[in-house]
Amino acid sequence: MFHHRSSAGEKKAHKGSSSGGGSASRRTGESRGPVKKVVSGQSKQDRLNAMKQMRDNKKEELLLRKRLGADRDDDRSAPPKVVALIPFHTQADTLSLKRQILLACGANAEAVAALPPHQPAAALLPPFAQGGPGNGKPRVLLVDPPRDLMAVLDVCKCADIVLAVVGPHASLEEPAFDDHGYRLLTALKAQGLPSLIAAVHGGDDAMAMMSQKKAMDSRKFVTRYIASELGAETKLFHAGTQEEVKSLVRSLGGATPKEISWRSDRGYLMAQEYEYSSAEGVLCLKGYVRGPGLSCKHLVHLTGHGDYAIQKIVVLPDPCPISANRKEGGDGQTARIVDTLPSMDVLDTARLRPYDPTAAEQTWPTAEELGEDAQMMPPPKVPANKRRGGIVPAPNREEGDDDEDAEEDDNMDADSDEGTPSVAPSGAAETDDGWDVSSNMTMEVPSAEVVAAERKRRMEMLERSKEDMEFPDEVDTPLDIPASQRFARYRGLKSFRTSAWDPYEDLPLEYSRIWEFEAFASTGRAFKAQYAEDCYSFENGGVSTWYCAIFVAGVPPSVLEQQPRSVPFILSNIFPCEQKVSILHTTLTRHKEYTEPIKSKQELHIHCGFRRLNARLTFSEPPKKSSSCKKYRFMRFFHQETTACASFYAPVVFPPSRVLAFTETSMGPELVASGAVDGVDPKRLIIKRISLTGYPFRTHKAKGVVRFMFFSPADVRWFKPVELTTKKGLRGHITDSVGTHGYMKCRFSNHIKQDDTVIMNLYKRAYPKWYPPAWGGAADATAETA
């Protein structure tokens, strides 16, 4: 009989065996001893208070460095905080305010009086604006751009503080912001505002002419307007007297610059001075380098002009030193070269992949060749990477997830303004609602015929936009050509959301010239880290925060002709692969101030971070539900108060980056939409849908005869496999053709009513418009010649 043996004795014998901690003590010959509690001299509350003080000190140190404008952890002096003085009213006098601030900082009165307008000026803040002992000596760089939208946006791209200047007069009838001021404010909010301070200054004459009662009333209205437009937390200073200006200067010294996400990883420079050598084609820009810094190993971008290479970087003595004995940038007395470009061959300047007309060719053996070798293998398929252009591989050191019509428009979407000559704006060419029909034109005074053609084009656009909102995607079947021929490129889908669609199917020739990324997000992170390492690899941390001269090579004389004299040059780095062309996708939201229709593939002026370019945007509606096969429905018009995905050919931009879209009007550029960059993905499916409609002629329960969808029996038989839907939610299919006029018998999922509408949805893939001027190419360049 089997029984379990008692193990009580064994447990006692093996107590404290090798599995316990006593064996280790016996092996070492040491006794474990009793556990003693360590008693600290401080109580628990004292330790908590000490840790809290350490955290507060660290936080205060970080805030202090940010307040000084420093974003580094070393002991370098922070560069001057860029203060942009933006006039939001014609009464605002930014030049007078800039001079008053410089005088309050202790600048020479004669030099301040001779300071020209729109000239950047640096100053060391006086002791009363520097904070307590050991808090450093902040400096400011004052810039007053002209009241031009592009100039204001360019300067604010580099600004740490925006000083919003308004006039001293304000009332219900006369707001503190004029019409142009509101346009500036809307564009700045869309681009991203840094730290904001408001000031009231209208010049000495304007402020002296106001009576005390009128001045008090105006102050109340100005305060209300500032709180309404800029926020109640925005500080407002009345800079009419010297004491008030000193209070403003003290606020500038204590203001903490806000971090702007889209420029935090990029090195940039706002030029205070520049020199140009026409013989060598070299542009020398002098200013403080900000961000991670600049390096000759990477290309740079001149805002509004294009991409160039840095020939050399020279560190110069600081024109606004913190102290006379402090040596900035090395010896502080002489200029020295810290980085040079050995050769242009080390830089990758290719924008497009080389054109290879034989890349997609595929030959089949003849009958004689098949007879000679019956065992010949079939020809290999064209590799996918040959058909779809180059792929930038993902970096090996970092893993990441993949970020998920060159052909002409159809006749129904063809541009109705082709062939219309362009003319200059004219006050006489206006409609009843005051719209200038020549606002989009740029030649001479329009004739009566041209004005009539432009008015007709605008009315057609308005009608088509309204029709697209009421009857989206509905088209009429043509009578002169068969529907099977007219809609040969379209197909039916069982489900728009879940049906499969090969993203590499029948790609246009333009896709063989652009670049594709294997893992766009991880590639961007790796390139940003690589750029930071290259910038910090020389001079013990690069040239960030130093006053330098950047020599930009290959700059044509036309750059200086196009650059306004009163607007400083803006130089910024571009990461590796950002000079290459691909399909850029952005998310834009339409602004309600602009009421004119915006059509897909219409040319718009785009601000994308530090870049400015012209592009033809293709709008699409993002999918509302996630699926394995994401499809974006093509939008013919970008309607009011909607959000859409905009896709276009452009140089690569790694997010985050803000996007602003402008159109040219009689009053200058006007903001129509704003948003952000999504990424680069040529595989994204933009699907164009059309809806053919028919009407029940006879109905019986779930059966019916439908007419006016097609007009020939051949078309009915051709589209017979495509599923039908109705506006009341039924599904059905074609069973047979009736007669010779395109009538057809249909069966539906439920009873069909006489007042219902039968719809057949057809789909095809749409592609962005090929537009080489977006990256500096010729407007008439094709995919073969670009």
C-alpha cells in the first residue's frame, strides 16, 4: 500500500540550508547580526523641505536662463533677445519708441537720433532692468519691420518677444487695430506668437495734442481692445513719458521667451549687416547664431530665395559685449575662421532623382528566342523601387513606425481661366458687391472684354462651389461619348473605407523623380540628432549664441534685387534630405475672413516654417475612421470653415512646422488657411469620387426601372457589376438593360420609392499637380526635363 512519507524531520534538519542567507554568512565567516535602523539628524519634514528647495532652485535657474534668452546648459553668454516692434495701427510710431528704449538703456543720443528706420539695434539693458545680483545682464536686439505682411512674418520667425505697438487714440468708431493691423495679427497668430507685450506710443506730437479727459477715455478703450485681441494676461504699457518707457524696459528684461516648437531644433540667424561680392557670388551675413548652431556640412535656406551652401563661418567680436573685459567667442578682439567647406562635392544638392526612360521597360522574348531555348524563364517583374522612385532607408540605430494628379483634370474640373490674359488691378473693374475682378491679374489696365471674361470666370467659380456643396461629386453622363469611354479610368468599390487599393498601381511618370522614405518619423529624428552632433563637434559646442559672419556661396545678384532693403535676411539650416522633392502633406483650416472660392490645384503662396514657396495644392478629406487602407477623398473646393488635407510637390520638411497659405488680392497677400505639416508620403491614396445619378421610372416592391443614368444599353452592360445605392440608404445592383435608351432593371435591398434617387459611385486616384516653381524650377519643366 502506497503512502506519503512524513518530512517534518527533514525540514528541521535542513532549516537554514543553502537556499537561505545563513549559508553565505557561514562561508564568509561573518555573522549577519541584527539590523540597525539608521537615524538621520533631520526630521522627515526637514528632508522634504530641503528637497523642495533644491527643486525650486533648479527651476529658478532654468527660468533665469530662458529669461536671458539662453537655451544651452554651458556658461556661454546668451545672445540678445530679439524684440520685434510691430505697429498694428497707422498712428503707432515704432521708430520713435525704439529710440526711446535705446535712450533708456543708456545709448548715445546722437547715435540714436541718426538711427535709420527698420535698422536692427542692440543694447545692454540698464541695471534697473537686470534683476538682482548674479542674475546676469540681459541684452535686447530691437527690430522695427515695415508694415508689410511678409516682412512682419519674416522678422517674427526669429523674434523672442513681440512688442505690439498701438496708437494713443481709440474709440468705438476707431479701434486700436486698423484693418491692416487685424490682418497682421491674424497671420501672426496662425504662425505662432512668441512672448507678447503691448505698448501705446504714437510719437511725441500725437501724444502731446491729447487732452487729459480724452487721453483717459482712450486708455480705457485701448485696454479693452488689447485684452480682447491679445488676451487679458498681456501686459500693457503706456510709453508716453521717460518713466513709463523705463517700466517697459524693465518688463523686457524680465520677460521669459516662449519656446517655439517648430524652430527649437533648427539653427537660424537674423542678419544685422550684410555684404555681397558680385565677383565671387558670396553673401556675407553678420548676426547672432541661435538654436543648435550652423555648420558647413549642411545646406542652409535663405527665406524667400532658396537653398545654398555655407563657404565658411567666422567668429567676430561681439558688437554689444556684456562687459569691456569679457571676451566673447574666443579672443574677442580679432575675427577667426572656425569652420570651412572643403568642397561642394561633400554636400548632397540633388533635388530630383535622375530621369531614366528605361527604368520601367520590360521586354518579352520573341518566338525565335522561345524556340531556341524552351526552358527560358519569364522576364522578371520591374522592382517596386524602380517604379516608384528612390527610397530613403530608415536609420539603423533607431526604430520607428512608418508614417502613414499629374494627369489633367476632367472636363468638369478643367480650369475655366486658362487662356485669359492677366491684367493689373483697376478701380473701374468692380462688381456690384465691390469685388475687384482684376485683383488676381498683374499686367496692364484691363479692357472691357477682359473685365467681362474675368467677371464671368468668377461667377462660374461661385456657382460651381455652391453646386459642389449642395450636390457633392454629382456629375452628368455625357450624351456625345459613351460613358464607358468617358469614365474609363474609374472603378467601383464595395466599400470606400475597407476595399483594397494598391498604392503602387499605375503611378505617373512624376513619381519616378521624387523621393520616398522608408520610415519618415524615425528618419527625421535621426537627422535632427545628427545635425546637433555636427554643430557641437567643433569649438567646444559650436557657434551657437556667438556673433558670427556666415559666408553663403553661390548667391546670384537677383537675390539682392528681390530682397527689400528694410527687411533683414533670415538664414536657417535645413536637415539632411530636406532639399529633396517629394509629396508634402499638410492639414489646413480655412479662415472665415476670406470668402472667395478656393479650388483644388489652385496656386497659393505657402509659408512652411522658414520656407516660402508657391505651390498648387490638392485638397482631400481625411478618413473619419481608421482602417488598414486609408483613403483620402478628393475635394474639388476648399469650402468655408472646413479642415482639409493639402498635398503638393515641395521640398521635404520634417515636422513640427507651421503652414500658412496666402493668395494675392488687390490689397496684397491675404491669409486664406493655416495649419501644420503632417509629413511626406507618396503612398497616400487621394481618391476622387464621382456620382452618376438616375431616377426610378417604375417601381414594384424591391424592383424598379431606372432611367437617365445611362443612355445606351452598352453602358448599362459595362457598369453592371458596380453596386448601386440610393439617397434613402438602400443598396442594389443592375439586373438587366431595358430598351435602347439606357433604361435598366434594378433590384434593391428593400422597397424602393418613386421619389428616391439612385446613385452609382465611381472612383479613381488623383495626384498632386506637378509644379517645379515650388522648388525653384522652371514653370514649363516636365517630369522628363526638370
